[in-house]
Amino acid sequence: MTNQFPQNPGQPEQPYQQQAYQQQAEQPKKKKKGGCLKWGGIGAAALIVIAIFANMGESSDTSEVASDSSTSSEALPADDSSANENSAANDEPEVSSDFKNALRKAESYSKTSNMSQAGIYDQLTSQFEEFSPEAAQYAIDNVDADWNENALKKAESYSETSQMSKLGIYDQLTSEFEQFTPEQAQYAIDNVDADWNANALEKARSYQDTMAMSGDAIYGQLTSQFEQFTPEEAQYAVDNL
């Protein structure tokens, strides 16, 4: 049995194979998808790699900046001097006007009268000044004075104005009137510029002129506990009247 296809009106009758070939030729060719997907995957992978390296570079730069910042922070010492100064200023106790005035008085007594530490304290707490013991103690604790130098100046004054002996000056400096320490008094008589023989002679002349004393009496007076010249100094005075 022979298959026959219906004939298209208006067109000549074509054999089956020719029609099939024409139908196949008229159909569009399908593109292969495999190649496009392959190149697309390669491109995507390349973009991913580039992005990874870019992120790594940014991370490295960020780490370096952070490291530099950390190093700079560690290298620079903290400037807390102002805070310490403010703290120290706040810790200082408030000084009353009486304390300040007592200190000013102490400085004046030291500079003008060359007084000792204990002498200034007694003067400040006396009925003449009437500072409190606390104010007087604050004053002598904070006064800028060299007690050895004060004792030396006192010794020079006693030698020049009263022609006192070396031991006489020492006793005067350590007395209740002056109240220098034994160490300060010793420093003074060790360093005072005095001629003890000349002092003894001046004393002998004074006794002779005012009391008309004999040489032996003058010698005895000069070596007494009151004057305390040495026998050699007293003999020099008597011999040179």
C-alpha cells in the first residue's frame, strides 16, 4: 500500500524526501550552549580571583594603618603632667594668713638679726608677737635660712663690738638668749675672722681705763669664767698695756 500525502492546492506535487529535506532546511540551527557556559564560568572565576586579591590588598593596607596607629600610640607617652600638677595643687593644704605672716616675720628676724631657729620660735610665740605655736612652727619649718651662717654672723658681731673671747662667744651663742645648737656655735667660732689676742688687749685697756685695775687683777679678770681668755691671750694683753 502506497502512502500518499495530500497535495497542497496551487503547488506542484513534490516527492516525500524533497519535502522532508526542505522542512529540515527551513528549521533554524540550534546554538551549542556548552561553549558559552564554559567561557562564562572562566570569566566569573577570574572576577572572583581579582576580587579576592583586591580584598587582600585592602586588608593588608588596613592592617598596616592600624599597626602604624598602634605603634604611634605606644611610642608617644601619655602627657599627664598637667593632670599631676593639678592634682598636686589640689592636695596642697590651704595656708592661713597667720601662718603666712609668721613666715614673713621669721624671714625678717633671720635676715636682719641673724637669730637662731629656736630664738625665732620663742620670739614669734612671745607676748610681743603672739603667734600661735602652730603658726610659729610652720614659720621655722619653712623659712629659708642658713643657721650656721646666722651663728657665724653673730660671732663676728660679738668679736667686733664686744671684744669677746672664743669660749665667751661659744657660751653666748648656746645660751638661752641666742639658743644656737652646739654644732652651729662650733661652726661659728671655727670660722669667725677674729684676733683673740687683740680682743684680750682691748678688754684689758677697758678695765684699766674704767676701773684703774692692776696688771695682775686684769690678768685674773681676763682668765675668769666671765671673760674666758686663755692664759696666753691674757698675758699678751697685760704685757702690751
